[in-house]
Amino acid sequence: MILLFLLLPVISLLLAALGIAILRQARRGIGYPWMISSLTALFALGMILFLRFRMPIDLPVAQWNTFGNPDTIPIFRLDAISWPYALSMAALLVSVIFTDAARLQKDATPLTWIFSLATAGLGLLAVMAASPLTLILTWTAIDLAEVAAVFDVRGTRQSNQPIVLAFAVRVSGTLLVWLALLLARSWNIDFSFDPIPQQLSIFMLLAVGLRLGVLPINLSFTREVYSWRGLGNMLRMLSPASGLVILGRMPVDAVPAPWKSLLLFLAALGAVYGAALWLGENPRLNARPYWVLSLAALAILCVIRGNPASSVIWGTSLILTGSVLFLYSAQSRAIWWIPFLGILILTGLPFTPTALGWLGLIQPQFDFNSFLSVLAISLLAWGYLRRMLAPQEELYTMERWVHTIYPLGLVTLLLAQVVIEISDWRVAFIPGAWWVSVPVGVFGVAITALFFRRQQKITVAAERTLEAERIRWMGVASQRLGAFLATIFQLDWAYRLLAWSYEGLRAIIQLLTTILEGQGGILWVLVMLALLLSLLKTNVSVP
């Protein structure tokens, strides 16, 4: 019976999406679809909370063992690693639907709730993948769904090269999982996820790094392609969640010693690079990929340093803390504290949900890569604050019931992080690395005070346009600092060099093909053969 409960949230989400699709065809308005979406999302969240007390739960798909090997059986598992991500996806769905109440006149329609419910169902299956074949199947399904959604948004008027590049990079990560599976067969290794074998962990880490854009650093979508807040945020968080959950299943010695220094530097560089772009980019939705890149790099840093448990902290913060800001589309003085708590959680102050995450970034020693991690989190907090204080719609202009539902959707994300922390009482409410997190938190509070003072001055000087422009120096400074750091850590030159090398090699091959296929092709072959023999003779004759 408990195995049925494991799939009950997914089944309920898919059935609700089907029911709303039928209501949409019957043109019954948006009231009933919103109510069905809300109740189903709350039911799924409640089921995930209930299953916390029944873990671990394994659900193998029977009669699938085609190749006669256990690692080819699709297995779904809810345990201490997958449960935080499952709760994050369920809480995100509740938040998306609740905050859509403030966007009913814009991008919130029954069609977006249909896709949001289906996306959440796919996300729950993806984070519960507990075998190589299950992971490959869910990653492939996510890639196909996201590519289809992006093509639908972009249409045919824009260049499809970034989409194809992103798809190719993610497929490369999936192929690395296939390679690890084949190597496990040849080495006679049991390829289970409890935890991942040390011999195969480097392949899995590189696979996750490719899918998240961290190892190597790549941003295939240079601009955010999703124009919606609710459904767009669900789609953007789906792929990272399916990859980050694998990091928590890595062994402590996941990275061989010869690779550790290089991968540490690349991951720390990715964190700072993403944070710098996050700080410099102005529209918050355009900056969403940079948030994902930077937080994913921090999670990978924890694994490389031998603390995979801390990666779960930064992975869930990527989804939950980031979504608080991305769904914050209507502002009010009565709810400003909600995104501000998101900043405090991000800085990892003592006894906050992310305090444990610092231990994975600065231990066993504080080195240059640790400094880069501190810099990345500081830049992330600064950029978070800039977007929190950016002008938004006023909540008081909306209907009265929205004044309650909308903040409740945002608070759900923060409460989910607290629940994830207290779910493991052994590490709940610890001070963490207070000597690092407190200065970063003080920096965030100081910047907040300066920004609020700046906002008040601009309000007072609203009619004096010239003076108001002069005191906007903090916003301009943060944009220029972000652009400067992004230029320093930009790796586009490397990708341009690879593209130039590829084009040069293609031109050489094309030239040789043209020469050899011409009338003098045989003569050129004989000349090159004679040259090769003369070189071999010269090497042999040297004493």
C-alpha cells in the first residue's frame, strides 16, 4: 500500500491536468481550474510530507529486466536525498499557483496550470530516479519537453542555434551516464545509487556538470527564453532539480586526487561567473539562468570537497530561495520581509536553513576557492536585493482575496526550507561557519540599509529629476561591477577558439578533399607517400 502512496502525488497531478484540460474545452472560466490546481497541489505537498515518515521507499518497475541485469530496472526511490527535492518541487507548484492569483489578467491561464501540474509530476519522477536507466529516461523526457516548450515560445523567427547547443550539451551529459553504465558492466561493478560507486562517480559528476552548465562553464541560453513567471519558473527549475539530486548520492571520495584541484577551481570560477552576471543583468527573469549556474556550482563544490550532504542545502536553496524572488511580481510594504528573509537564508547565517551549506564550501581548509565561494554568495545576495527593490505592481490595487493568497504562496517556499532543515534533527539549527556567514550577512544588511535610504531619497526628490538621477549611483555601480566581473570570468573566448579551430580543421579537410578528388589527385598521393617514406628513412638512419 505504501508503494501506491509513492506514485499517488504524480498520478493526482496528471489527472488534475487532464481534468482542467477538459474544463478548458468546455469554457468554464478560470475559477474552477484554479481551485482544482490549488487543491491538487496542496494534496501533493501533503502526501510528500506524509511520506517523510515512511522512508525509505523503493518502487521498482516489474517485468522490465530486458538485459538481465539489476541496474537496467527503472527504480523510483524516496529517501533522505530525494525527499528534499520532491518537497521543493511540490512547494514550488503550490507557490506558482497561489501567486498566479496576482497575474490572472496577464500570463496566468488554465493552460499554464495544466503544464505546471504536468511539469511538477515529471519533476517528482525525475528527483526519485534511483537507477541509471531511470535517470536516463527521465533526463531524456525533460530535455524533449523543454526543447518543445522553447521552440513553441521562440517560434521560427529567432535563431535556433542556442537551443540546439543546449540540447547537445545536455545529451552529452546523458551519454556520460550511458558510458558509466557500460564501464560498470565491463568492470563487473554494481552500479547502484546507494551511493554511486567511487570508480564511476567522476563520470556522473561530469554528467551533472554538463547538464547544469558548470563543468565546463557554458550558458547555452544567453537570454531567458521563458516569458512567464509561474510556468516559466517551473520549467527552469525542473532540469536543475533532476541533476542536483544526483550530487547528494555521490560518495565522499567522488573526485580522484589528480582531478580535484582543477575541478575545484572550475566550479568556484563558475560560481563567481554566474554571480557576476546575476549582479549585472537588469531584468530579473533574464538573470534567472545565472542564478541557476552559480548555485549549482556551489553544490558541485561541496561534492568535490567531500561533503555531498551539503550540496542538498544549496540545491534546494536554488529552487526555493530563488523562486521567492522570481515569483515576487506584486510588492507591498506589508510583505517586503518575505524576500528579505530569502536574502538572510541565502547568506547562511547561523541557525538558518543554509548554515550547514557553508561547511561544504570552506572545509577541510579555507583556500582561494573558498574565497571565491564567499565572493559568489556576496554577489548573489547583492543582486537578490537589487531585484527585490525593483519597481513592481502594487498589491493593494488587486482584489482583496489576492492579498492573502499571494503572500501565502511566497511563504510556502520559505517554510519548505525550514521543514527540510528540521526533518533531520541531527543537523537542524546549527551555527555553521558563523565566522564566514556573519560578515556576509552583515554585508547584506548594510547594503539593504543603503538601498532603502537611496529609495527614500529618490521618493523625496521625485519631482527634481536631475537630483534623483544623481543619487542612483548604487544601482549603476552594481551593474558596472557585475559587468566588469563578468568580463573577467567570461569564457566566451574559449568557445570562440574552439569554433575557430573547428572551422580551420574543416577548411583543411575540405581543401585536401578537393585536391585529392581532382585530376592530379593520384600524383599528390604519390608525392605525400614519398615524403612520408623519406621522413621515416631519416628517423631510422639517426643513431
